[in-house]
Amino acid sequence: MKVVGFCGYSGSGKTTLVEQLVARLRLAGQRVSVVKHAHHDFDIDQPGKDSHRHREAGAFEVVIASSKRLAKIREYEVQGTPTAHQLIAELYECDWVLVEGFKHADLLKIEIWRATTGQRVQYPNNPFVVAIATDSPSLLPEPTQLPVLDLNDADAICDFLLRHALRHEYTPPYDLDPESAACADAQPAASAGAAAGRDDGTD
């Protein structure tokens, strides 16, 4: 399994690029999964649905499945922020995992940067950034020897990933506790903050 992260400020185009890469990697015959950092009280469940009623009744986890898809919803008993590694451990076997956000995670990642956002770059201080995808290469504020990719050319970025696939082969951390991966609330938010995207407009 290969893993690559995508970091950048809100509005830089992370989600659009990840969406485009999912489609292109699928066309290349790859099975692709996505891990995304969300903020605050996101919810995919709907009030009134059976699954929502089970959660409201106090269920720790609710698993919903049909002949086409499966969803699992977990309520943290203690507020916590799972690490990118814990979320990757939840996934079924695949060829590629695209991780959106989690800028502090120890995963190789591509930084997405647009000059029009007026935001600072991360690559000078983030040793896990292996390439920069931008629509303004001549305006990068810091010189770099890293590959600079065209943010508007998802085909070229997909080719870049496939050419460097071996570099992104994933090895779980030796200290990843299987129980904490299955029950992410075992790690409180204070200790997980270093590995999760903080709520500062960037992931």
C-alpha cells in the first residue's frame, strides 16, 4: 500500500486535486482510498434514520451495510483526535491512500500552494514535503530543489506519483497500538495534536 499526503491552506485546492487524482489513479487500475481531516462536529448521519436513533440511544459504534456499501460511525467516549496512522489502520487493503490534511503527520506529502491565497509556504520547514503543486511556480517565496508540479495538470501529478510509487510504500509506525487504532478515543486531543491538522486554516 502506498500513502501520500496533501497539505495546504484552506482554499488552496486540496480537495479538488485529491478528487482528480482518485479518478486518474482508478483509470490506471489502482484501488484508491482517502483519509481526510475534518474540523469540529462533522456528521454524516441524519436525524430520524435508524442509525442516528441507535447513536442517540448510546451505541458506541454503528455499522450500516448494504449490498453496495458499508459505513461505520463511532462516538468517542472521551474527546480525542485520531492520528493519520490510526485512520489508515482502519482501511481495507488498497493500492493508494490519499491523505488530505494532517500537515504535521510523518507521511510524505505534496504541498499545494496558490500565490493568490497570500498564505505562507510550508515546504521550507516541513521535511516530509517531497513536492510542491502550484499554479504560480515563479512566485514561490523560497528557493527549493523539490519537484515543482503544475497544480492544474492532474495527469502529470498522477504520473509523478506512479513513477515514485516505491518511495510511498507504507510501513505502519512500530509503536502503533492496534487497540488505539480500533478505538481512537484512547488518545486524547492534547497528545494527538502534533499529528493532526490544527484549526488554523491549514492542513
